[in-house]
Amino acid sequence: MSEDYPNKDLSGVGVVYKFFELFEAMTDTDITVPINEYRDLVALGMISDVMKMYSLENRYICKYGLSHINNIFFRTLVKKQCYSLFGIGEDKWTDSYYSNGELTQLKVAFYITPLINALIRVGSPIEKERLFEAFVTPNKNVPSTKRGEKGKEETISTQSARNCTNAKSRQTKERDKAAELLDIQISNNCLDTNKILVLSADDLDVSNTLTGLCAMNVAAKYKKPVLLGRLSPDGKEIKGSIRSFDNSPLPNLKDFLQESGLMNFVEGHQGAAGFGIPANNVDKLVEYANEKLKDVNFNEGYYEADFVVQGNCSYLS
């Protein structure tokens, strides 16, 4: 909060890191593990929180952290994803892939963060607890849960990495099933003619933790702001998640909804937040948005690309 500190783009993990950095400098006792040894986890946290990387401090932490991965569980996740990350099998993995800078922020965001995120969203309580333990005590032995290895033991980092990939698969199946049902809901009710999509998650067989993810997929597909929620038990309020999409002509979606005067609350970021609206205000909100945004073309300038080729490819000429 200080005006004297220029970097305002640290997430919570960055603030904790700065606290211990100062604590380390002010204490006279020997520190068992220097705080700089944790820059790998600070980088993982800031990348996963999608923090801005304009500041030199954030860029340095990430560059250093991703080339000096000390946390064994983090290493285990990277090795498990080495084909997606580097195009190699686990048998050809070497630590040089850290030190030579090949593990980039973008790769972590696409192939490491989603594994952790998926387990937190759809994993069992014991799987979540072991995920936490894996970061702290990665070499701890636990009863194996791998098929065909009953009665054996494995490290908690190995087990948690497998749990993460399994959770990601379950999450993808749930998300894709929900996407089909939402497409039917939009089509049957001709909702795609509206400027914003207000959808019901009551008939989706997915957990509440996936509401935001499902809303994000719909927003990306239809290129329109999405409100996806569930009706309260008393039938008076709909609560859920709002999601926008990249380069939306309505960047301040949260403000737009709040200014309508029809919401109970909208809390979070401009394009990703939680919301509550009286059930009898939904039609009024749709009418309000259709009128206010009548001159906005959400699909203008967008096209889908399902392949990438070199610009000098012969069959493009």
C-alpha cells in the first residue's frame, strides 16, 4: 500500500515473499533455507494468479524461479508434463530444461497451473490435503493408490502429480458435458440474440466450483458476456459467476452490471466475478443490456483458427 514501493502487481504469494525477505534481513539467526530458494513457488503463484509482468521485479522473480526449481513436487509436475512442455518423453528428461530457460511463464500457465487448479476444483478432500503436503514434504511415503499396487508405498509428490492429471481429465469431461447442455439451453431459448447471456446451471451435473470455468468457455465461444448461476432454494435469487472474454468491447462488465441497479451484488474482477440477482430481475437485466449495448457488435473482428502454419508456407501463396 506504500507510495514508496513501486511494484503494485504482486499477488498474495509475492507479498508473503517480500515479508520473509525482510524478516531474513532483520534476523541474526541462521536461516535453514534462504528465502530466495522459494522463488520457484513465488513464480508459480504469480503466474497462476495471472499477475501483470510489466514490473522488473515480477519478471525477475519469474525468470529466476523458473530456471531454479527447487521444490520437488513442482519438479515432479514439470516432469509429468514434459511431453506437453518440451515434446520429450520422461525417459529423456534432464534438469537442463530448467537451467536453459525453456520453462516459460506461458508454458507454466497452460500446462502446470491447470493441473493444480483442477484438483482444487474437483478433487476429494484427502487429495487436496495431499496436494498441500506434496509441496511441503514431497518425499513423504504414503500408501500407493495406483492401480495394481495395493499394499505398496509411493512418495506423496508422485501420488499427487497423478491425482492432478486424473482430476484434470475429470474436470474436462464435466466441462464438455456442461458445454453441450448450455449450447442446447441457448439454442432452445434463442438466447444468442441477446447482448449478454444469462444462463441457468441448475440442470448441469457439475459442482459449484466449475461454474466459473463453464461460464468462461461459453463466453469464449459466443464472444458475449455470460452470467451463469443457480436458483436459491427459496426461488428468490440467482447466484453464480460472470465471465467476459479477451478483447471484449465491454471491458468493464462488473461496472456495467452494478450500474444497472438490478443486481444484489457483483464482487470480483471486471471480467470474472461472483454475482447475485433477484430472480424476477433477470428479464429486466437482459432488456437493459439489449438497449444499452444495441450498437455494440461483440463478434466484430473475431474469427476462429484451428491450426497454425508458417507465414511462408507454400500452399498459402
